[in-house]
Amino acid sequence: MKVTDVAIIGGGLAGSAAATILGRAGVDAVLIDPHRVYPVDFRCEKIGGWHLDAIRAAGLDDVVFGVTTFDGHGGIARYGHLLDVRPSDQHGAAYENLVNALRAAIPASVGFVEAKAMDIETGDDRQTITLNTGETISARLIVLANGLNFGVRERMGLRREVLSENHSVTIGFNAVRVGHRCFPPRSLTYFPERASSLVSYLTLFPIRDAMRANLMVYRPVDDPWLSRMRHTPIEAIKELMPRLTRITGEFEVEGPVKIRPASLWQTQGYLRSGIALIGDAFQTSCPAAGTGAGRAFNDVARLCNEYIPRWLATPGMAAEKIAQFYADPVKQDRDRFSLHKAFFLRDLSINTSPVWTARRLVRFAGYKGIGILRALQRRGEPQQSLFDGERHLPMSGHRAAER
Ligand SMILES: Cc1cc2nc3c(=O)[nH]c(=O)nc-3n(C[C@H](O)[C@H](O)[C@H](O)COP(=O)(O)OP(=O)(O)OC[C@H]3O[C@@H](n4cnc5c(N)ncnc54)[C@H](O)[C@@H]3O)c2cc1C
């Protein structure tokens, strides 16, 4: 039996970040995951806003911004019109590159166990994990970061409360503009022209030399439009956003079109001695709302910087200790915000009641008004600051930071 202070189950975004922080702090820890290298996975491809604060709070900016591509400014458009071009702090990266960068930063003192956790027994002092290899690990604390895989939680008697089944569907592809090197402006969010199109938005953003697209829709998984999107993507996009190419110019889809539905659920009965759930293992997020990665980094920052060092300094790992993490005001605020934004955005995008129609009008009038003011302020500045392709070649996060 391997004996450690902290056993982290799951080496995705949350688990790999936790292993890096605990390793850097000199905590005796192991990371358990069935894949030594995180495989290609269509998940979060863009981080920005409060995510960046959570990443800095976790002390992981050096790692994360080394593999991301920074946009710097982005356009907002609807009905084929650019409403605003504003400063933007979005960073794009393929999910597996982000996770593997975090994995590469894990200090050598943290052991990696290439296996799947099958069963967990918890208690006030020590926890036991049984692996698919038949081996066992004994730890003072388990950090459960195994994402969407509910099997091990079910065997522990935890329950999944589904809040919204198939809440949204995310579609990802690479876009190549016909006849140009990249899209002006550097990134773009295009809103649908009608609520009945069941689209939240299309976002185009740079990842290295590629222009990546994430299209967020609210459609059932058996919707024939999704099949058209997979097989004839340009036609399917034009069906919903006929005036998009006024802004982007004609473009082609390069490589596979990835389509992934996401449901919202929370794990119930999570408060147990000796185990803390983080990231998607605790609660999932809507990709359209774009809060999942920020929540994962926030959980890790609060748990690993604030609580684990204190918990390890005194004997025992009873539920009273673990409850401190779940009661953390920053964590609670981010979790609540994430759920609220998921439902709010869905209504704001597709609810056709008079109230939500009015809210949509106010929103776009706001974008337009701010866009006009910003354009007036920019008068006199050279136009190529927005539309010169050469100056918009994708730039990595650290190169952007140097500027
Ligand atoms: C299509 C899509 C798009 C998204 N876009 C965005 C976005 O734009 N912005 C945003 O903020 N969020 C987005 N999200 C959400 C975000 O990706 C997740 O919230 C975040 O990645 C969760 O990280 P995690 O570490 O909790 O889980 P994961 O990254 O899924 O990690 C789970 C890990 O656990 C391992 N594991 C599973 N079972 C076991 C076991 N029994 N034993 C050991 N290891 C195990 C897995 O191998 C994996 O490595 C998106 C999600 C999806 C699906």
C-alpha cells in the first residue's frame, strides 16, 4: 500500500493544477489518472476575465499563459454589423495543451499513479483508494477531481442532481478565411439574428496560427441541424447567421467539427470526512456561460492555498474540517454565479417572452452605444490598429504579457 498525505484523483484541469500547487508547497501528494499524457479532448478552449484572477490566485499564471494565445481586442457583431471593438483579455488554448502544461509543471516530488480509482473508503483519519490495478493508496485527504466520470462517486453512495439535462451544445472547429491570413478583428463574438435560431453566440479567437470557432447552441442532441453542422458546416452556419460573412468574409472549415452537449448537475451528499470534491466533480458548468475553468481554478486556489496546509498541520480529517472549504465565501459565490449565468444566458439568448425580448434589445443597444463612444474616442488613430492582418497574427500569452 502506498501511503501519502494527499491523494488527488483525476489529472484534468483541476487535479493537475492542485498537484502543481501542492507539490510547489512541499506537500506529500500523489496524482492518480488513467492517462499519463492528457488525451485530445474538446473542452474549454478560452479563458479570460475573472478566470485570470483565479489563475493568478492559484499562482499558476507562469504555466497557463505560457501556452495560451492572447487576443488583446475583440469585436462584437450582430445583423452583419460590427457593434463594438473593445479591449479583450481572452486567452485561447487547446484543452489538452493547457492540462499537459500544468502536468509538466508538477514538481517531481509528486508521484504520478497511472491508474483508475475504483473504490474509495473514507474516515476521520485515513482514506483508502482501491485502484483498477488492485493496488491501494492510503491518504490523510483525498482531493476528488475526476470530472464527469460519476462511477466512483456512485459507488461511494453520492448522488447526482441534474439541474438541466442537455443544457447547451458546444460546437468547435477551425475556420480559415478564404484568401486572407486571419480574420479582422483579432477575435469576434457574433450574436444570432433571431432568438428562434436557438444560438447563444459564435466566438472566433486565435489559438496559435489557427482561428478557432466555438458555436454555442441550445438544441436537442437529435436535432437534424446538428447533423447538417457536422456534414455541411458552412451551409448550416449561414442558415442561422446569414449575415455573418459581411464581417468575417467567406471562410472554410478546416479539420473535424466537434459537437459536445453539456448538462448541468451537482453532486449531492458531498460532505464526508477525508474527501474534498473540486471542479466538475462538484458541479458542472455551461460552456456557453464559460465559467467551468474559472470555477476549477478557483476551487484549487482556495483549497490548496487556504485550507489543505492548515488541515494537515493538525491531526484528523473529520467532516468539520472539510466543511470549511465548501463554506468558503469565494467558492460559494463562484459556484452560484456559474449556475445563475448558465440559466440567465439561455433565457437571454432564446426566450421569446416580451421581457426577455426587451432585455435583448437593451443589451444590443448597449453594445452599439458603447461601440459608438469608443469609435469616437479612437478617431484619429490609424485604422490598421484594428484591421491590419500582419499586426493581428496570433501572439502567445507570454509574448502578449511582454508587450
Ligand atoms: C465542450 C466544452 C466546452 C467548454 N468550454 C468552456 C469554456 O469556454 N470556458 C470554461 O470556463 N469552461 C468550459 N467548459 C467547462 C470546462 O472545460 C470544465 O469545467 C473543466 O475542464 C473541468 O475540469 P476538471 O479538472 O474538473 O475535469 P476534467 O478536466 O474532466 O478532469 C477529470 C480527470 O479525471 C480523470 N478521471 C476520471 N475518472 C477517474 C478515476 N476513476 N480515477 C482517476 N482519474 C479519473 C480523467 O481522466 C480526467 O483527467 C467546457 C466544457 C465542455 C464539455
